[in-house]
Amino acid sequence: MTDLMRMLYEFIVLRRMGRAWDDPEYRDFSACAQKKEAELREKLDREETQLLEDLLRELSCRHSVELETVFQSTLELCRELNGVLCP
């Protein structure tokens, strides 16, 4: 990502993600995931808990890359559409 893309991405995350976080469906999914994680952690020993934390960190990193890629693709599509619609 270029510096400009990174700044735009961070702006979107900080200023525009409220729509998702305010969505009742998002809140339901988030609460369910937190509950399931807590239930699982209760059943794990220290080593298994560390494995879970490592897995969750890797999944979070993967998801971040996916979101950044979608963001970049959206910007590219906007540029292409702008060129088609406003030659």
C-alpha cells in the first residue's frame, strides 16, 4: 500500500466504520464470537490457550490483509469507472 492509500484506509477505519459497528447483526456476531471464545478458553490449559491466541492473531492478520486488498481494489475500480464515465 502506498502512503496515501494507507492514510485513506486508516481514515475509513477511524471515521466510517461506525456503520458496521452500529449494525445489530454485527453486534450479534461479535457478542456470539466473544462468548464462544470465552467458553473455549475456560476449557483450555496454558499451552492450548497460547495456541488459541496464536491462531486468533494469525486470523486477524489474514483478515486485515483481506480488508486492505478489498480497499485497494475498490479504489482501483473507482478510478476505472471514473475513466469510463468521465473520459
